[in-house]
Amino acid sequence: MTKNTSVLRTIIIAFAIIASAFSLSRAWIKTHSGRNEISVTGLASKDFASDLIVWNGRFSRRATTTKEAYTNLKNDVEILKKYMLDKGVSENEIVFSAVNIDKEYTTTTNKDGAQTSIFWGYTLSQNIEIESNQVGKIEKVSREITEMIDLGIEFYSTNPNYYYTKLANLKIEMLAQATKDARLRAEKIAENAGGSIGKLKQADMGIFQITAQNGNEEYSWGGAFNTSSKNKTATITVKLLFESN
């Protein structure tokens, strides 16, 4: 075989490969570019009541010595604990934090306007946290805690936070509802267009949001998670992509 014949054969084979690839490419484009798709978003929403409450409070005592302040604070702990137990709070639901100690100073100003800080004493404080499934009961206690003033205790209360312990199950239930809603929307769109939906090509879950019932909270791209309201509304979206026949 001559050199020229070999080169010619190589060129012919190369052109055959290119032609074959071009033919396959056209076949792929023709097969796939003609397919129609339907993209829909399904929504699920559910109202529910929180089944867990977390409530915090803070109390303190001031004295010229840490010993005196601690003795008074320790007495307050016993009074608070008895108060909570009398209100029906379980002992294992009550948690007292470690004691925090702060030095206190008073500021005096002389006739020339110069200020001087003088050590006065100590403020000892402690936090109390109650975590309970007795939502209504703890809610009531948090509203009545001002009774501590009558007992001589300087008590500062925060607003309770509300949670739901079955959130994982709720999310699964709502995902099923949102998926069903999306499929029904796709079927309706296809039906109105004189066709039908084909196989599911893609499914994406949207953001899971928890907001106050009947509230005006704004939805967040990262997912709102309301803890200030006992009664909440959960919403979730699912985006489905179907082939259309």
C-alpha cells in the first residue's frame, strides 16, 4: 500500500466519524428538544398548637458583702421553688443557673466636677428556667409571677417561648400534601392543554416556614421559625417537573 493511499484512507475514516457524530447529534436534538415539560409548585399549610413551653426569669439581691447577698439569694431560691411547686410545676422542670456576681459602685462628683467611683457592694443574681409540656399551666404562672413582689423578691420575667416536639412528623405529612397538590395542578394544566403528564423528572422541596396563626409575619428566604406564639401555622412548598404528553 502506498503512502498516498494510506493518507486517503485515514481522511475517509475521519470524515465518516464526523458524519456519524453529526447524525447522532441531530437525532438527540430532535428527540429531546421536542419534549414539553410542566413545572408546578404545590403548597401545604397546617395550623397547630405548641406542646412545649420554655420560660425564663431572673432574680437578684444586693448587699455590702457577698455572704449577705448570697444568704438572701439562697432564701429566694427556696421561696421561688415552693411557689412553683404550689402552682403545680414539677420539680424536674425547674432549673436554677449558677450564681452571677457583679461589683457595684457609686459615683460622686466634687465641687470641681471631678467624678469618683466608690465601691458600694455586690449584686448576686440567678436565672430560673422552666421547660414543660404543661403549656397552659406554665403560661399562667408566667403571668402571675408578679406575686413575687409581695414576697419581697426582685424578679424579672421574660416572655415564654413555644415549640412543637412533633415537628419532624408534621413536616413529612405536609410534604406529602404539597406533592399531591403539585401533581393535581400539573394534571389540570395538561388536561386544559389537551394532553397529559408523563413521568416525574425532578422534585425540589421549598422552604419550611412556621409563623404565628393569623399573624402578619413576613416569610424569610431562610425559613421563618416563630417561637413567640403558642398557636402557629406551618407552610411548605414543593416544586415538581413533569414530562408532558
